[in-house]
Amino acid sequence: MTKLFLTTLVIGTLSVAAAADANAWTRSATGTGPRGTSSVTATGSCANGSCSRNVTRTGPAGNTYTRTGTISR
């Protein structure tokens, strides 16, 4: 179940990356496995040749992991 959730998450992330021309976006997903429920929320925006994103993941134990990134051309 975890592999399915991670695979779905990666595919969703790649899909979001392909839509980098959008000004702003938000995506979220929830997965339930044998250890509980995990969630991920991603937000991002693009302006003036620069795009940024913020991703927050929360695991079944309540641990939270946040990652941010910016890319410019």
C-alpha cells in the first residue's frame, strides 16, 4: 500500500511539474495504509521566469516533513 501511495505521489508531482506555466496551484492527497493515514499538500506559483513550490507531508504518526524549492530560467 505504501508503494502505491508513493507511486501516486511521484506521478502527481511530475504532473504538477509539467504544468509549470500556471500562475499558482495547489494539490493535496491522502493515503491510508496498514499503519494509518498519510497526507501531502503541495502549493506553488510562477512569476517573472521563476517558479517556487512548497510540499508538506504528514505521516501516520503525525510527523511532518516540509520541502521548498525555487527554479529560475
